[in-house]
Amino acid sequence: MTITRTRATTLACTVFLLVLAALSVWTVLPPSPRGADAPADEFSATRAFDVVEAVGAQVHPHGTAANDDVRAYLLDRLTALGLEPEVVGGTGMFGGLGEQSRVAATQNVVATLPGTDPTSPLFLVAHYDSAEVSYGGNDDGAGLATILETVRALREGPALRNDVVLALTDAEEACLCGAEAFVDADPRAAAGGVVLNFEARGSSGPAIMFETSDGNADLVSAYADVPYPVGSSLAVEVYRALPNDTDFSPFLGDPEGRFTGLNTAYIDGSAAYHSPQDTPERMSLASLQHHGSNALALTRTLGDADLTALAAPSAADATYFPLPGRLLVTYPGGFVWPLALAALGAVVALAVAVARHRSDDGTRVAGPGRLALGFLSGLLPLAGAVLGATGLWAALVAVRPGYAELLDPWQPWGFRAALLGIVALVVTGWFVGLRRWLGAPALVVGALGWLAVLGVVLAALTPGGSYLAALPALAGAVAGLVALGRGPVGRRVAVTLGAGVGVVVLAPIVLLFFPALGLATGAAPAVVAALLGLALVPVLAVVLPTGRPGRWTVAACGAVAVGALVTGFAVDSFDAEHPRPTALGYALDADTGEAWWVSDEVTPSDWTAQYVDGTQALSPQFPPLHDDVWAGPAEVADLPVPTVEVLDDVTAGDGRTVTLQVRPGDGALGTAGALRYVDVSGGEMAPGVVRAASVAGREIPVGVDGHLDTRYYAPGADGFQVVVTVPAGEDVALRVVAAGGGLDRLPGFVERPADVGVAGSHSAELVLVGTTVTL
């Protein structure tokens, strides 16, 4: 009877954890899309998709006629919604000290939905240009569709209290210059406010609120009330550490600190990102619905709030994460250290209790020596998860070298399941392999001990991520203390409830980390999955029999990993719908008359290899090419060469100020006929002597070593002005490189086969013509 009852309890506990995991994962999945017959005051992805189809009809980078068409469409749609949109011209600049400054003439589309009693404006931001070879169906057709459908739904209800300013920006893909020009010069931005930016880095997945301004506690509380909140304070910490930017960055970087806000994007399906495959047809309407439902709800909430306080940072950041039931739990950042220390204290208390606990025959369950060894051994599953993830990606690239050009394969779920199987294999193998030697109690304390230690480490380094380890450690340790001395059923129930906290906290983050960082950096989601495994170790200790059943469990995890890996290779392959990404460019040195085919692929594909035969350091002649690149000789094409004309040259005191007109040259550099940009730099051919500089009237930062490195996007035939100040009597030596797009008209170019595509990259299909000018 006791054995039957114990088995029933084991089954119930296992089912409970599986259901809890399923609910935790479900809570971060996007909702079903609403049809065109949805109530007029609600967001409908089907209605919004009309915008996506119009925006994504052509490849439309900044400065092209196709981008002009998108801008005209947006003006028409906003006018039809009863607004009075305007095109606001400006010059934007983005870049930091010692970095390349990037400048562009921009034409933002701006409109205001007036409020009844405004406190501070609410800005809805998305960009309307696409990447160089992309249709921009998702990036950022999704953001534009979200805003326009949100405005349409708002017009069906009462007016909001606050002004809602729509900033549909230009030149985001180029340099974030439209957003910077808006922040810098648009009068509607002068007093600051709250910003909601809408993006997409892929074609599917949940819309994640992944970035916030500093002091986000009050804004996160408002976000928690949306119908489908998905976000984690860990994501904010991670993104702040990454060198990535969106149109949200110029708002956050405002030197006067006038703006607060939230940044949201869906990020799965990244293989299509910035590539020709980013078409409307690839968009998940569920992802668009998720974007829009939350955007509409948050706009209504903030539109009727007193934004004066929300437009200033809160005293601290909040910790927040999703819970089953479409909930977002939040608590003040001030709780981070108390919870981390409480978790550490609880695990120490459990270790002391275990060391004192004796079995029925009077023997000690685990002495201090075993507990210490159990703790040290807890590093093994964490290290094994990292090694497993690294090895998996190396194996994928070895079998299919084209994966090296991707963050994730086109259809990655089989490989993601394989990685989870590897982590499960590592955790169960560690537990089963060491249980006979050290005993289950020592391994339980070791597993929870590492969670507690990581909770403290994260509290010090990334406070928003401490909860991931601290809460499972605290719950597991308290449950372990309750379980000591109880019978088999009581132990199972107690440790299952404690492990349930780890499932709720960690399972959604495992799911979200896969697309966020991709299998190329799969160590991060693998470590989070390993933390979940450590949180489940107390359950393994009470439900997993010793001997053969334990070994069969390990074998089953290995079988899952192998089966999922085989399935992944069977499901995902390169074909016309999912082409292998390749990168090819062309570089012509007008001074020497030499030309090269160039590629930044990790390993050239068979198609690319017909053009390149080795690596070369071409960055001194062509600064847009970073480090060594694959290169091969190319036939010299008849391409326009950029020119520099001196408009003014004045020496005053110890300084010489030279005003230059930089022109791209006559004609088109590539098939697209659109000049992407012109680089002007000092490089190795000119000493770093520049004291100050401006481009198109915008002062640009100059490196502390006096090095000039600037880029102007989409200049017209007349070019743009550059003003540099150097020491009197100093020559000005500049390297000028014009960059265009499209290889089709170049001699020797052969069309790609159907299953070979263009990599999603800002350097895709690049045509470079460089010359050195000494003044």
C-alpha cells in the first residue's frame, strides 16, 4: 500500500511539473491573430497586415525612390485616419567619440493625435526604411503596421488625455539618423516624454519588451497591465551590455535625459533578418497581433496617465518576469539583495540541517566533506552545458558550413530540442553518476548552493537577472528543510512545490533566450536550462530510483538529444525558400587600377569560392572592410570615382580650416543605382591631425588621436560638405570611398543558384570605389 501510494505521488508530482512547465511556456507565446471582423476599437493583425504588404512591396533603403514611395504611402494612410502628417527634413548624426560618425539627410513622417489635457507627450516610434537588400516586411513593416492600426483603433474611442506623437523615422538602418534628427531638432521632442519603440528582428515569436530606460520601475508597472506581457529584467540587463542599437538609442542617449520609454520587438526567425527573405509573406500574424494588442493597451494606459512623472526616471529599476496566466510579476530593485542573501542563508541552513540529520539506523546522511564535494561537483553540469552547446554548434557548422553565417538556422526547433536534450543528459548523468559516491543529499545541497551563489553574483553584476537563480534556490532550500524528516509522500510533495518555483521562473527564459541569442551563442540558453536542471535536482533525489532506472533515464535524455538532432537536420536544409546565405562585394582602388571580389563569410561557400582564393588585409584602402577578408582578383569595371573639391582654405593662427565638397562621381555604382554612402577617413595614409570636423553642418566627434572617420549616407549628385580643422601648414590627406549596391552589372558576376541567397548584412552586395586625396 505504501509503495503504491508513493508511486502515485511520484506520478502526480511529475505531471504537476510538466503541466507547470507547459503553462509557463504558453504564457510567453503570442496570441492568435484577430480577423478583419474584430471590433473596430480592437487591434486586428489581419487589418494591420495591409500596411505590411504595402511597405514590404519593394526593397527600400534610405535614399531610394522605393523609400520615397513608402513615405508617400504613410502620408496617405495617416491623412485617411484624420491626422495632418508632415514630412520633416533634417540632418541626423549618430556616433561616439573615437567611433565612426554617421550622418544622413533624413525625412521623417511626423503626426500628432492631439490629447484633451496633455501632461507630457507619448511618442510612438518605428522606422520606414529597410536594410540594403531587404523588403523590410517585418523590419520594420511590423512596427509601422502596429502604430497605424493602433491609431485607427484609438480613433474609434474617446480622445486620450495626452498628445500621441507618431514619429515614423528615416535612415534607421543606415545610422539611426532619423530618430537622432527628431530628438535633436524636432520641436515636438523639445520637452521630452515617454517613448514606445516598435521593432522586429526576425519573422515570428513573442513580442518581447526587451529594453527600457534607466529607472524603469513605474513604466514596467504600466506595461504589466497589457494583455500579453512578455519581458524579463534579465533581458534588459543583457541588452544594455550588447553593442546593439535601434531607434530607441538616440532617445536614451539624449544628453539632457528628456526621455524614458520601452522598446519591444519579436525576434524569432532571425535567418530572414535584413535579408531578401524578409518579405510580408514570412510574417507571423500572431507576432503582429502580440505587438499590436500590447501597443494599443499601453498607449491607452499611458495616453490617459499623468506622464509628467513617468517622463522622468523612477528611483530604481524593477525586477520582473512572466508568470503563468499572462501575468508579469514585478518587485522593486531594492528587494534584489535581501532575496539573494536570503537564498544563500537558506541553502546554508539546509546544509547544516543535512549534516546533522541521521537516517533511521543512526548514520549521518551527509557529512561536511561530502557536502563540500557535492557543492564543488555542481560546477560540472554548468560547464557541461556550455561545452555541450559549443560542441553542438560546431557540429552543425561542420555538417552545414552555411550555418556559420547565421545566428540561427532557418528552422531551428529540432536543434533547440537537441540542445535541451544535451543539457538534460549532462544534469542527469552528473546526478546518477555521483549519487552512489556522494549521496543524493550532498548533490541537492550542491545544486541549490550554486543557484544561491549565482544569485549573489548576479545581484552584484546584473541585478535584474539575480531572480533567475536566487528565487529557485530560496524555494528549493525552504522545501528541503520542510522535507527533512518527513515520509516519502511528504518529501515528494515538498520538493516538488519548491522545484515548481524554478520551473515557473526559468522555463520561459529558456524559451526566450533561444531566439534572443541563437544557437550560435547557445551557451547562454544552455546555462539557463542547466539552472533549471539544478532546481529540479531535489525532485530527482526523491523520485529517481537508484540502479538501472537511473541509468535508463540518462540514456533516454541522450536518445532525445540524438533524435532531435537527426530531426533538425531532416527538417532544416538550404533550398529556394531557405537559401544558404552568402556575402560578396566588389572593391576598386581608383588610384592603382586594381579590383577585388571580397567576402566576409567565415568559410566561403562553393558559389563564393569561384570569386575569392585567400584572405587579404584590404581595410587600409577600404575602411568599410573590417579586418582581413576573403578576396580574389576582379576585372576592373568602369565605375564613378568620388571627388573632393576645396571650397575654402583659411589659416588663422596655428589652425587651418578647409571646407570641402565631396561628390560621389557621375553614374551608378551598382545595379540598384542608389549610392549607399561615402566614407571619408584619415586611415594609415594620413596622420591623425584633425582637431575638429563637421559634415553637412553637423559637428562630428574626432578621436583623441586626431583621426577622422565619418560616413555620409545617400548623398545626391552634388554631394556634401566636410569642414576640417588641422594645424597650420599641415597637409590634409583623406581616403574617400564611395559605396553602392548591386553586383549584377559588374563584369564576371554570375547569378546565384536558387538555393544560394544573400546574407542579411549591411555590407551585402557592396560595391566600393576608393581614392586618396591629399590637399
